[in-house]
Amino acid sequence: MDNFRVQHQARLDSFLSSAKGDLSRSKANKLIKSGSVQVNGKVIKKAAFVLKEDDQVSIIGDIPKESKNEYVPTNLNLEILYEDDACFVINKPAGISVHPAATIGKDEKTILNGIAYLFKKKGLKFSPDATLVHRLDKETTGCLLIAKTPEAHGKFQKQFEERTVKKFYLTLVAGVPSPAQALIDAPIGRNLINRTVMSLFRTGKSRAAKTTYKTLKSTDDAALLECELHTGRTHQIRVHLNSINHPILGDPTYCTSKSQETSEKYGITGLCLHSQKLEFDSLYSGNRVRVEAPVPQHLLDTMEELSEK
């Protein structure tokens, strides 16, 4: 049994991930839901349970090991945009899943394979549960933060949890939003029929989600937006923009017949969503780090076409 004393208020899953070091938030969630975690001697199965100072947290039994077979080091030629002793920020390419999932092929390589290669090349210990600090969809490009150590992973996760990390995206949407700038505040949860997609809900199954958008330029049938994510839900920007009838161009899932027509008009075949800027606090200097990913060519081409209209 592992025992820990809480130093300050925190979510249970976040605390466990930080306290154990090599324990990811997802694995901490599974551990909590399995009934293997006690707080002050009482089993707690809610990952979002808020711990108070001096609470005693205990893990009952052994933490199951996960197979590492999926993470064969593979050179994916990942571009490093920023690096310090605690992290990398890579420029994620389109068409590569961040991690293995039931929806991808068994032999399909993921960003984690590329990260394993980077770690091996730099002589770092690769721990798949303590590298990815956040996620990007398979077709989304741009800034992706990678922790170098379990300790750094826990600290970066805390920054995301406390929402001190700023995330800005560029996207092309069908139609022109009105107003030109607004906050979308609508909870998101998994679709009750198709669990692979997300929907807007106001039930216990949903989670709060907030996205701010700002129109940068537009034509009569499309617009270039900058979006800031205030939360980090699965498919958040895609769901939110679709909910206001301005789906992202090239999105095959959250779309309308009109957005598909517009995508075809501009020759768009891939999702027009780019993680352009990421801001976070350095774990060593405390200074603000700002990283920007260059806009991919397919977006530049379409943006140029918009300018000519």
C-alpha cells in the first residue's frame, strides 16, 4: 500500500499523478474507478474528488503494468519547436494519431512512437504514461507539449488543470460568424448513440466547455478564425463551431452539406484546424514560455485563396 499526505487542495486524479510521478492522469482515473484508492480510510471512486490539506491518500494493492509493445521508437521526423530541461513542444503533423486507440490500425504508428525515438536519441528515459500532457486530434496540426520526466508531467498537468496554459488555434469555417467575436459556453459529452463523437449536453454526463473565437478574415462563404480554448474537451472546437452552424472546413464528422460543398469548392481534403500558439510557465525559471507553430501549407494555400476572393 502506498500512502501520501496532501500538502494543498487538489483533484484526486491530479494529486495521484503528481505524487506517483510515473502515473498518468488516465491511469489514475482507472485506478480510482476500480476502487483502489482511499482518502482518509474511505474508498473514493470519483476522479474529480477535491482533496484538502493533510488528507491521507492510499493506493491499495499494486498498480497494473501496461504493455509497451505499441511504442517502438520510430523516426517520424518530428519538428521540435521548443525545448528545455523539462519539456519539448513539437509541431504535430496531420494524419498521425497521438496515441494508440481502438479506431486506428494495429500496426499504425503514433506520435508516441515518434516521441520514443526522440527520447532514445537524446538518452532520456521514455515513460509513455508521463509524456503527453494534452492531446490533439489525428488531423489537427501544431503545438503539442511533451514532458521529459514524470515529475515534469505532473507539474504541467497541474498548469492545465488550473488553466494557466493558453491554447490558441487557427481554423477555417463554413460561413461567416455573427458576431465576429464571441464566447461559446456549452457543455460537451459523448454522444449517447455513437460513443466516438461528442455532443452538446446539459446533463451529468457532460463537462463544462468554453471556447472564444475571433474572425480574422472572411469571404461570403468562409472565414478564418482564431480560437482560444479555455477548457480541453475532446473535439471541443469542432463541436462548438458546428453548434453555431459554422463547422470547420474539411471536417468529415461535425459537418453539414453546406460545409462539405464549401470544402469541395476550395479543394480542401483535410481538417483545417491548427494548434498555432501555446503559452505556459517554465518549470525552472517561472518565466512565461510562448511557442508558435508555423501554419501548414494546406492552410496557407486556402487562406491565400480566401484573400483573392
